[in-house]
Amino acid sequence: MPGLPPADASTDTWAVPHIASSAPHEDLVRAHQEEVDGLRASLATATNSLAAATASLAAATAGRAQLETDLASAIANARQLEQQLRDQGEELRVNQRQREDLAAQLQKARDELSALAKKSRDELAAQAQESHDEIAALKQQREQLEAQLAEQARRESSAHASALAQSQAALAHSQAEVRELRRRAARHQEVLQHTEGRRQVFDSIVRGHEETVADLAAQLEAQRAEQRALEARLAEQDQRSQTQAKQLLADGAVALTRARELEEERARAREELASAQGAALVAQRRVAQLETELAESSAAASALREQLRAAEEAGEALRGDLAAAEEQIRSREAELQQHAVRIARLESQEAATEVHERILVCTEGDEGIVHVLGKRTTVGRTPDNDMCIDADFISRHHAVVLDTPTGTVVEDLESTNGVFVNHVRVTRAGLKPGDLVTFGRTTFRYLLK
């Protein structure tokens, strides 16, 4: 049987051999693993940023293409409006030429009508003057004949007989001349009537020409009204075209500004993309380095686990020795209890009212450290506890030890690694002198002093 450590008579405890802990190496492995996970998260973030930057770049490219399409459409609309303006200007020039042609035709018709009317008036005036002259000549001849007849009648009174024959002959001759003059007057009257008929014809022709001139004037006025309407439409279209051109220029300026902004965003996205790619490359290199270190740490951890298993095997052997030692301790405690009973009997006579002090004695690490218990003693890792234990596997508020009328009670405060009494995990349990109380992995012996 392996040799047991010497017992301390004052504390009735024994020291447990120290077993090397693998916690630092495990912490190192966990730290490396956390760093790898953090770098992987950073790599994922960088990848997401890269994807977002790529999406933003694609959106900016699409927006720029849309703006270029809108700008091309605006330019095409402006060109179409310019073509419409040119077409309308050409149409206006054609209408202007037609109007000028109609005005020339109207002036020509007016000139022809004036010439025809003047010619007709001149001819009618000449014919009228000729008829008037002939009628005046006939009247003069008649007056001469009447004068001659009067003269002859006076002469007949003197020489009635001799001149009767001559008078009759002259009268016949005068009557013949009168008939001739009447015939000539009738002929002149017919000429005059014919001239009047021609004048009426010329008047009807003049009226027809005047009606034609009026129609041409009406057509010219209609052409002028149409031209004014076309000019108004052209002015309106020109105004609308100028407005649309200004709007298109403004839209084009906005589109160019937006295109420049998108180009700047694209440049920034490219810079961010390059930065993200650089960060991703650095993160990948760091991940590879950490994975190498993790592999080395894993190998070291495997070696430490082997050492831990060997230590645990040694611990199992030590636990067997510990159980044997505890059996001896219990037998010694039984003897001590017997001695205590005898001593109590003896002391009951000396001090019937003596009060025992309850203590917890550490059995490992800083062996022999004594903690005196009060009515309510809190146990934990933080300084606000009555019994502060700065060790692994101890919660901030781990347990509480109470002094009750029925005895001393230990209670677990929902700690992570639990409370053990004589290697049995408990939630609440009473303590007897000599019991082993373990908080996490730190063990104490409960005693009365």
C-alpha cells in the first residue's frame, strides 16, 4: 500500500498530491479557436461586404446604363423635335410661296381686268363719240335742210310757179336725204345698241373678273388666316420645343450629374472592393496561420490529454489510497469520538455552557488554511462573499453555510460546478464534524473547535 502523507494532529487533515492541470493549454486552444472563429467571421463579413460592394457596383452600372439610355432617348426626342421644326418651317415656306403665287395671280388678274375695262371703256367711248358726232352731223344737215326748205318756201311765194317743180324736186331730194339720214340714224342707233350690248357683256365680264378677284382675295385671306394659324402653331411648337429642349437639357445635366455620382460611387465601390479583397486576403492568410497554430495547439492538447489521462489514472490510484486513508480516519474519528465522549463527560463538569467554534479547513493547495463559520457564511469567488475562494470552478456566489437549530447546513446557490459532501453532490445537506465539503474542485473538512 502506498505511503500516506503524515497527518496533522492539529487539523486532522492530510495533503493530496498536486496534479498538473491542462487548463492553461485548453485556454490557449480555446483562445486560438475563438480567434480563428473571429477571423472566419471577419472573413465572412468581408465576403458579405465584397458581395454588397459588387451588388452596389452592379446597381451603379445599371443606373448609369439607364441614365445613358434616358439621355440617348432625350437626345433622340430633341432631334425629332428639331426635325419637326424643320418640317414645319419648310411647310410654312411652301405656304408662303403659295401665298406669293396667289398674290401674283391676283395682281395679274387685277391688271388684266383693269386693262380690259380700260380698253372696253375706250372702245365704248370712241364708238359713242363717233355716234354722237354722226348724230350731230345729221342734226346739222337736217337744220340746213330745214333752213333750205324754209328758204325755198319763201322763194316759192315769189316764184311759186317757176320754182314749184324745183321745190318738189328739191323736196323729193330732201325727203330722200331725210330718209337717208333716218336710215343712217337707225344704223347708228343699231350700232349704239350693239355697243351697249357689248358694254353690258364687258360689264358682265368685269363682274365675273371682280367675282374671281373676290374669290382669289377670299382664298388669299384664307391662306393668310391659315398662315397666321400655322405661324401661331409654329410659335407654340417652337415655344414647346424650347421648353422641352430646356427640360431635356436640364434632364441631361441631372443625368450627367447622376452619372458622375454613380461613377464616383463605382470608384468608391471599386476601392472598397479592393480593400475588402485585401482584407479578405489578409484574413485568409491569418486563418491559414491560425489553423497551423491550431493544429500545433491541438497536437499539444492531445499530448496534454494523454498526460491528463495518466494523471487521472494516478488520481484513481490515489483515490483508492484516499479511501483507505479515510477508512483509517473514520476509525480514528470513532476513537476520537469515544475519547471526546469521555472528555465531554469530564468537561461537562468544568464548563457546562462551553460553545464550540465551527470551522472549515482546506485539505489541498494551501493546506491548513482555516475559515471560521458564522451564523450565515457565503462562499464564492468575488470579494463580497464571507469566504472568498479565488480558484477555478468556483462561481461568483457558489454556496452558503448556515447555523440552524438542528445543526450546520450547506446549501448550493445554483452554482455551475456544484457542492459535494463526502464526494456526493447535494443541493442542501447537514454537516457532521469530519465531513468533506467540496466547492467545485476545492475541498474542505468541517470541524468543531
